[in-house]
Amino acid sequence: MSKSQGSIAPAAHGETQRDRTLRVAHVRERANWMRRRLLGMILAAGQGHPGGDLSATDVVATLYFDVLRIDPTQPDAPDRDRFVMSKGHCTGALYSALAGAGFFPEADLDTYLKPESKLNGHPNRTYLAGVETNTGPLGHGFPVAVGIAIAGQIDDADYRVYALTGDGELQEGSMWEAAMLAGHRKLGKLTVIVDRNRLQQGARTEETNSLEPLADKWRAFGWDVVELDGHDHAALIDAFDAATAPRDKPRVIIANTFKGHGVSYMRDQAGWHHGVPSADQYALAIGELEAEMQS
């Protein structure tokens, strides 16, 4: 199974410091490009979810441009890794990654949310290659990912399963039913990433329905737990490299992030769960992102 276009192979024994530096730099560049591209998509469409897109971008970029064993020319290859975007409203991040990885022409991003576009507000696998399952209603994607991992376990398949969920989504009971089953089945090839930006639509998660102690809850359900800075590409690469080692427990990566990360006026602001920047705000955001790449 080949990697997606532009990807760097996973770390192998004896990886040099130069190789690792190149991996981190590559993911950083791709994440910055995704942020700029998805903001343009939202501006043109006049709608979208920029806050969650931007908090998840670094995780999604690390997966698509460094981790996943995928081939856009064989999107249904049986031995491909599977990624499920459980927080299905964050299609700006997902679609920009899929286009950047070669699943469809980048120009198609310009049709985002337009009538008859394949780039819906929620991903639809009947429209787009590379989408494993339809998501959007919260609490649905992660349970499907558990089912995919169980199928792989039964078949003794080599593929790995990754799912990205939002912390607000963890208030859904179906998420914990799936977590309990995954721990019971010892799904060692399953990795779940929690986009822990601590904000949901309109308020902070801890004000709405407290999740803490979050790590202890996952451990109680039989999971290995890793906590890290979800915007640190080196830390993400390390965590995903470690996740490929043989193990008898599923793994959860609690990625501490900020909603709207990368754009000063959106960062950690619940109001940007939904929202469209003005032309001036868009120009400011692009300027900040371009400056970030030069730093």
C-alpha cells in the first residue's frame, strides 16, 4: 500500500534527525496550506465551521501527510488504513486534506457547499472517494470506526483505523458505548483522537457537561491514553508512530487544542464555531498564516 501524494514514510528504525526534521516541516507546511485553503472555502461559500476546522487541522494534516497508508488511485484498497471524521461538521479540514492528498482536484474545493457540489457540509462517501462513512450527527462516526476495527480484527487484517472526535461529541452516550466495546475487544489497531479544544457550540464543554477527568475515564474503559499539545506536529508524529506498535489495547490521543488556532481573532472563541470572516478579516487571517510560515 502506497502513501498519499506528498506524504513522508513513517519513521523506521534508525531514522535520522534530518529525516525527522523533514517530516515535521512537511506536516507544518501542509497544515498551514490547509488553514489558508479552508478559510478561502468558507469565505466563498458564506458558511462553515472555521473554529473546529482550525483546531483539528494539525491532527488531520499529520494523518494525511505522514501517517495514513492510503493511495488516492486505489481509494477502496482492502489493506488501506481507515480514517473516520466523527466530528463531521469539520469538512473544511477534511476536504482540504483529501484534495491535498490527491483524492480529487484542488479546484473542486472552490465548489464547497454550493448547489449540487459533492463537497457537502457533512461528508458523504457516495460522493467522494476517501470518505469512509457519512458523518455529521454527533455520536455516529466513532461507533462506526469501532465496527471497522472489529471487522479488521475478525479478518486478521493489517490495516489500522483512526477516528477524530470532538470533545463536545463525547457528551453523546453512543460514544462511551463504543469506547466500552473497543476496550472489551482489545482493538489494538484502533486509535481515536479527541480534539480537546474545550469549546462546543455556544459555550465551554465544562460549563455544558463536564468531561473531566477525561483521561481517567478512557483508562477505565480499557484504553491506553496519551495527552499532548494537538498543535505540536513533532508530538503528534511521535504519538502516531508509537500507535503503530503491536498492543492489546485501543489507544486514545487527547489532543489539547484551541478552537480557531492560527487566526488571532478566532482563537479560543466559541462564536467562531459557525461564522464567516469578512473580506478584511480574511485578509488578516491569511497575513497571519503567511507570517507564521516565515517564522
